[in-house]
Amino acid sequence: MTFLDEIRQIEKKWQKKWQKDQIFVGKIDHSRPKWFVTLPYPYAQGPFHLGHARTYNLGDVFTRFKRQRGNNVLWPMAFHITGTPVLSVSWKIKNKDESEWQKYRDYVSIYEDDKEKIEETVATFGEPENVATYFANKIINDFLRMGFSIDETKQFTTGDLEYNKFIEWQYGILNEKNLITKGNYPILWCINDKNAVGEDDIKDGDESKVEVNEFVGIKFALDNGVFLVAATLRPETIFGATNVWIHPEANYEEIKMDNERWIVSEEATMKLMEQDHKIAVLRKLKGKELVNQEVIVPITRLKIPIYPAAFVDTDHATGVVYSVPAHAPYDYAALVDLQRDEETINDYNLNRDRLEDIKPISLITVKGYGVFPAVELCEKLGVKSQNDKEKLEKATQTIYKDEFYSGIMKENTGEFKGLKVEKAKDVIADKLRENNLAAEIYETSREAFCRCGAQIIVAVLQEQYFLNYGDEKWKETAFKALNSMNIIPEKYRLTFKNTFDWLDKRPCVRKRGLGTEFPLTKGEGWIIESLSDSVIYMAFYTVIQIIRENQIKPEQLKPELFDFVFLNKGSIENVMESTAISEDSIKEMKGSFEYWYPNDFRHTAITHISNHLSFTIFHHVAIFPEKYWVKAFSLNENLLNNGEAMSKSKGNVIPIAHIPEKYSVDLTRLHLASVATADSVLDWRESEVNYAQLRLKRFWEYATSVTNVEKKEIELSFPSKILESSVNSNLKKSLDAMENYNVRDYILNAFFTNLRAIDDYVKLSEHIPKEETDTVLRNIIEKMMLVMSPVIPHLCEELHERMKNEQYISLTEIPDITVSEEDKAYALQAKYLTNLQEDIEQVIKLVKSTPKKIHIYINAEWKNKLYDLAQRIFKDEAVNIGKIMTEAKQVSDLSNHMKDVSDIAKLMMKDPSIFRIEMISSSQQQRAVEEYKEFLNRTFKGAEIIIHTEDQKVSYDPQNKARKSRPMKPALLLE
RNA sequence: GCGGGGAUUGCCGAGUGGUCAAAGGCGCUGGACUUAGGAUCCAGUCUUUAGUAGUUCGGGAGUUCGACUCUCCCUCCCCGCACCA
């Protein structure tokens, strides 16, 4: 049986035991500090993969660690089903969308081999609940299979009736506190379904995002007072308008628009009707009817003509465009075309002189361009006509960007001169609107179609409900909460800050999707938006089980109950009376909430900072008193598979369900947690996983070789002592790293560094009695095991059991570790010896011959004194020879070595790092080398090791090496 | 554009004022084991050299006794920018 097979069996064995004994179920215990941890509940739309595993794995390591450090832990889990994606999946499955079917066949085949069974299962996905239920079950199984120490007895979904009641309560409070406001809001809208659409409702919506663009519809007055409304994204260019373009052959309509008369394209009328206007069509007309008429330009009051142009798209905004040939490439090209187009001029009977007179009007100065940027760019790109779409598109983009960010308004723009375009744009639009010369017109950023085939336009919803995150008081309190929270890693606090600053009104209800009906507009079909219903639910974990066990019905879950349980408002008598829930149940709920809350630690991926996690803070401060605000957020970056993002199209997704067999649970856990810090992108590379596997195997071999060794006190040799000391100090570093939630350093120190120490020990322990090495190894493994059990719990449980322990290691406390002075001294000696060995090796390499004798000269103690002195007086300043000589003269041990002192001082000045070191005395150095002598002798192929000390009389020193010895760096002579 | 993050030795990636020529891994080279090995183990891996010295951490300037680490400027890369979970 291979190593992996062996540990896979062990993993299953312990998962079964944990499950059977329900050891991770959170139970109230007032004798221990509680620690309530949450990770965002998954949205069950498909299988979870290695990327999710990274996040939950880190959560589990933290949780297990806390549990093993004496905390009473609760880590519950639930599922999110609110929103539209699941609906969209079901719709496609029901409508036999082949690519969706295939996608879900692939998903189900992760868990199921039987082809028929797969088809049957996918067929059930026509019902949204079935999708959610199926994947929720799979995900929780995957998690348990990863050994995550979750309490799965407190599960619920956001579609549960009990949960709906809880959310209704939440929104009641938000409403009471005036944090919900109403207003108009533009959204993407299917004209067939008469409904809002999300990304997954739009054809190719995931590949090319559709956005809402806000145009300024500028009203150009005709002689009869009717407005020809031209839409633009660049209202500031109104000063450069030379004429208006319309499509001569297209259909336009004169409409009664609120209290005005407008002319816009037929298509525009239809769109405007959905944008909160009162509209009646007065008459239909062809574009050409308008040609040659004149309109008045707002602000400038110039009269300009209307000309025909084929490039005008009547299905884009109003289908009317005003021409700014100086700054708009399309306009310039169309103007040039028209001026040379005899046929059109004749057809529409255009006034030739008037047309010839039209010259671009420049109104913006922009660095890198002359007076007429559009003219310039058209010439540069070789635009031939207005049909040169590709080049014109490019020119338009370029000029838009350059002028927007670095353009300045010219003299001829009156009060706006000198303004940056970026600013002028808004100021001018505002001014136009104030004077009733412009109106907002919304358009999609690209032509888009619903999956039903109908066109998607922008509609303006009236009386839309918003969460008013812009509310000053609310924001202020949220900041207060943020400031008192622990954000891990700390660097992400800034992202929260920026998010808070930027947060403003946010629509919180939708017309579509699963979820909780909005309580303020019952019966109107408004559903609470999915990110807004998942922000305080951690509180719900503390009561759901009690609700279920006592068979409390959803309708009994009235606001007054939650007020009492969560906010300690009202009286139990009143609650009992209005809800008919027993006193015991209410007390139990309240007790449970008050015991577990607040949420001490919430871990997730960084993508949630700018939405979910920020909202969580906002809603907590709105609903709960300060003592119940979330204590800490912990975050991790995402994951790549061999340098690439995992995606269905690349076929490189590793589902969690494949992990146990493809790798092994503990191997995956170890590698995920140790290969990258939480705040860096983790690149999962097979060759590196392989390394982790070899190390894990090595650990397993060391460990299993000593599980039967008896514990006893024995006299330890020098290498054994060094090993114990270094393992001890590594474990200490490891625990310290976890204080800062640095899991990577935790594992590096506790596992990888210690394994190397053991490797080194084994190499030099050939002549140490097996009884001693076994005992030492067992002691060390036992300690490592405990510290490592949050990371590789299965293997550690097994070893723990083989070492005849009754209790689960998962429930065994990791003790504090202290590093004694003795440990430190051993560590320094070990370092000293390593350096010595390296020095010898280096010299051997250089001389390219095998030495028969190795003379080691250990420095005199006065040199240590000199180093100490230098460290003291040159702590924060440059080495000064005069100063050190003066000081040294005062010290008796040094004053008789002044010649040498001056030589060393020169060295120190050149390289101050030589004395800024931790040292051991020369006698300690000597002892260390003595202890190591035999090992050195063996390592260097039987070379005789001769130790000399500078303090005593050096018997043999032909090259006068002893003088060169320095603290921690003995001089060498190889012969 | 705004906001954030980043640029380290062949590659990936630690390191945030001094034991740093810079952890660890990958790759490569040599050795061991072996019928074989794309397995495993051991060692080496900037240049130079009796353990020394020199040149490095995107480019440029500065602060400091001392900078990969701090400040400023520049170049390039990645991520977020709202109703989407």
C-alpha cells in the first residue's frame, strides 16, 4: 500500500469517528471562553473547487487552533439561495439549453458515474430548489470530507420560512431607523418580460458586460417650439455644435413628452416610455422632413441647420445627433462627405453656401493635439468617409479619453473657460438641466438581448427602495465599528475605509429572484436583494436549532420575539402571549444568542470586502448594540492552478470532491495553508504539491517509527539537546506566528523547519544510542503533532491514538511553549557549529583537496568583550576608531591587547555587521566544538580535528591563524 | 481616470532599517541508490577567493553610520469601481 493510500484510509477513519461522536457540535459551556467563527455561507449553484477549499481550509485551521487553545468553539454553516442565478439555471435547463445541460452534466458527474442517473438528476434542476438542495448537500459533504470541523446541526437556507421572518424583522428595524429611502433608479429591462434582467439573463452577458449609460438629451428648439432632442455623452461640446444630424430615411415621431413636445426616433419613444415619462405620440414623420430646417443651440443661441447623415443610428439614444466636427471624428467625416456629395445636396435641396460655410468650432485645448483634434486624427488614421467605422470608432475613443482627462475648456465657452473637461461636462449638463434645456436619457452600453430574444433597454424604476449607506450617522457608526475591529491581514483595513467612503444609496429590492419578500410592499412582488439579506444572519445560527427542535412555526416568529431575543427589548410575557412560544424556548434562544454572540471571527476571500463584509458592518451597527458587533474579519487572496485562474473553459478546475483521491486531504490541507501567505495569490503547482507530499511522508515515517517507544527520562547527548532546544524554539515561533494569524509561518516553523532539524539530527546521530534517539524523536514528534493537528488533523489523530491517548487530539489542548535561556544558548551553539562546518567545507572546496588535519582556533574571550563594547557604544552610529580605542583602554582585559584591538576596530569600521551579532563565550564555543568533534571527523572523511584556543597557549600555529579568530567565527587551518 | 496592490537572484516566492548574497520550493548540475529511472536521497547553484572581496533586489534621486526594507519622481503589471453572487 502506498503512503497516500494509507493516509487516505486514515482520513476516512477519523472523519467517521468525529462524525459519530459529534465532537464539533457547538454547545454552551460557561466555563470556557467562547469563540464563534463564521465563513460566508455558500451559494449552492454548482460544485465547490480548490479555490473555495483554500478559504474554508484557512477557516478550519484557525478554528481548530482556537479550539485546541482552550476555547469553546462554534462554527456553524448554512446556504444562500437568494437571488437570480439558480433561477436562471433552472430556466435554461427547463428550456433545453444544451450548453447549460452539458455544464450541469459535468457538474453532476463529479459525484455520480451512472450516465442515466446523471441525466435524471440534471432533469430535476428545472426546479430551482432542486439545484440548491442538490449542491448544498454536495458542498457540505465535500467540506466534511476535507475534515473541516463544522457544526452541521445548525443548517438552514435563506429560502427557509423561518429565515424570511428573521429578514423581515431586520428590514422592519432598518425602516424604523429611516435607513431605507425611495427614489428612481435606472436598470436593464427586458421589453418582452417587462422585467429587470441580470447578467445571467442577457445573451453573452457573462462575456461582455452590459452597462447603463446616462446620456444628456439636449433640446434644440425648432421654429415652432418643438424640441429636436439630441443625446450626447459629451454635453460640454455644445459650444462646438455646427449642425444637427438626422437619418433622412428613418422614422421619427413628434411626441408629447411630459409637458413639452419633442421629436425623437420611433425607437427612442418606446424606450423613453419606460423611463418614467408621460408620453403620447402626436405624429409620425420621416427624417428628411426635418432636413434644412434650423434649430437654436442652447446657451449659445446660435441657429444651426439640420442635415441628413447615414451614420445616425435611430436605435441608439434619441436617434438625433448634434455635430461637433472639431472634436467628434464621426461628425467631421460626415460633414466632409456631405460637402462633397452633390447627389445628396441636390436630393435634399441643401443650401450650398450655408453648407460650405460650416467649419469646425474648436472649444477644447488638449495637450498633444492642434486646434481640431478630430480633423487631425481622421487625417492621421486615413479616414475616407463616415463608413470607415472601425477607424472612426478608434478615433472617437482616443479623443474622448484624451479630452476627458486632459482637455481644458477654451475662451469661447464663456463662464466655463479654463475648466477641465472632466469637470465642465457635469457643470454644463447641470446648467442645461436647470434651464430646462436638457434631460437624462438612459441607454445600454451595447446592443443587448434577453435570453428570451427580446431587446434589452434601460428602464427607470420609480419608487425604488434603497439602503441609504450614505446616511452620515450610519456611516460614522460603521467607521467606529471598523476602527475597533481586528482586520487580518491589517493591510485590508484601507480597502474597507475606501469602500465605506464610497458607499452610497444601494437598491435593496428586486422584482426577480428567490428570497424574502420586502415587508414594506407586501404583495407587489418585491424581493429583498440577495446581498442585503445576508449580513446579520450569523445571529440566526444561534437560534435556528432551538426553533426547529421546539417545532416553532414560522408565523410565530414575530418581530417582538426577535426584539426580545436579540435586542433584549420588551418582556418575555408579552412575547409569550403574542407568539404562543413557551417561556423555556424563548429563554433558550435568548441564552444561546447571548452566549455565542458576537461573531468573534469571520473569514472569507478578499472579493467580499467591498460588498458583503462592509454591509455586514453597516447592518450590525444599525441593528445591534455595540457589544454584538463583529470582532474580526480575516481574509485571503484567491488561487491559481499552475499559474492560471481555474475556469470551466480552460478545463483546469479541481473540484473539492476530487481532492481526497487525487491528493489526500491532509496533504492538500498542508499545502494550501503553507505554500502562500493568506494575502498573496496561491499558485497550486503539482511539482510543489509533490514536495509537500514527500515532507509529509517523511514526517509520517519519523512519527510511526517511534509511536511505540516508551516515554522516559534519560541523559541527553549534545546533539539531542540541540535538537530539543531548536524544536522547542521553532514551536514557540510557530505559536507566536499564530498570534498574528499567520498560518504559513505557523506551519513553516512547526513543520518544515523542525523536519529539517530532525533530518540533520539523524545524520549526526549515528553514534548516539538508538534508545536515546528514539526517545528524543518521540518527544519531539509528540510536540509537533499537537501543534500541527489543526493543519493535518487526520494523521495527528492517528498518531495520537497509536501513542495510546484516549482523547481526540482535535480536542486536546496545545500548551504554551516557553524558550529557556538554555534553549537559546543551544540554538546559538547550533548556529555556531553550522557556520563552522560551512566554513570548513568552503575552504575544502577552494583548495580542492581532502585535509588530513583540521585545526580550529577559537578566539580569546577578550574579543567577545570588545564586540560587546562595540555593540554598546555604536548602537545607532557609525564606528569611530578613536572612540573605541579610548573606551577599550579603560577595560583591563582589553588594554593589554591594544594593537589587536586597533586591527579589529579597522575591520569593524569597514563592516560593522561583524560585531552586531549574538555571541556565545569562547568556552561555550570550545565545548560545542568538543561535542561536535566526532561528527566533524566523520563528515570530513576521518580528518583529525585539533582544537586550539587563543586564550591558552597555542601549541601549533604555523600560519599565525589564531590571531584571526573572531567570536562565532573560529580561524581554520587545513593540512 | 479614481482607489488599492505589486515589480527580489533562471522561474515561483519569503524578507519590511543592521547576523542578507538574501528562507523555502521549482528548475538546472554533480553524486548515491538502481537492470532502469521523468522515483527517492545527498550536495551544489551571482562573480571572485583559504573561509575574502566585488556587484545585485524594476529605473532614477534622496534620508541614514547603515536600505531589498523609509521618502520623492519615473516605467511597467495586477485587482476593484455598485445592485452581481
